Amino acid sequence: MAGDKKSNHGKITPKGKKFQGKQNRKHTSSSSQQQHGGRRKIEITFNPTDRRDYLTGLSSRKKERRAFGLAMQKVKDRQAKLEEKKETREAELEKIEELERNKRALKGQNDDYD
């Protein structure tokens, strides 16, 4: 059995052919530039102090947004409460007017019987 064991070095599988083809290619800068449209990479440099201020300011900006959001929610809640009071007041006035109309109508009917 030990002699029957064959190594895979002599066989080329479909994957192996694909792999060998990739392995044998020579990459040159002109071929890679042609593949990617001839673009070169852009190098970006940062001002170290501005970068540090930006990175350390993330937390403070988040806190500011949160505080602003809470303040706006307070304003909206207050407006909603005022609107609710206004509607309640209008409903009460409407109810009072309806009662007064009914009272006048009843009084008018009582005057007819007298």
C-alpha cells in the first residue's frame, strides 16, 4: 500500500491549472495600471492637530447633538401640552354654549305653557 500512494505533484487539476496560470503571470506596473484605468493611488495627509481635535471631539459633538435633541423634545412636549389645553378649553366652551342653548330652549317652552 505504501508504494501505491501517489503524490499530487504530478497531477494538474482544473483548480491547479488556474492556480498555475496566476502564479506564472508577471505583474508589471503598466499592466496593473491598464487594468485599473491608469489611475494612481492618492495619498492623503492630515494636519496632526486638526486630526486629534476631530477625533477627540467626536464624543463632545455627540453630547451636543443629544442635548439639542432633548431641548427640542422639551419644546415639542410643551407645545403639545399647550395644544391639548387649548382643545380642552374649546371643548368646555362648546359644551357650556350647548347647555345655554338648551336652557334657553327649555325656558322658551316653559313660557309657552304659562
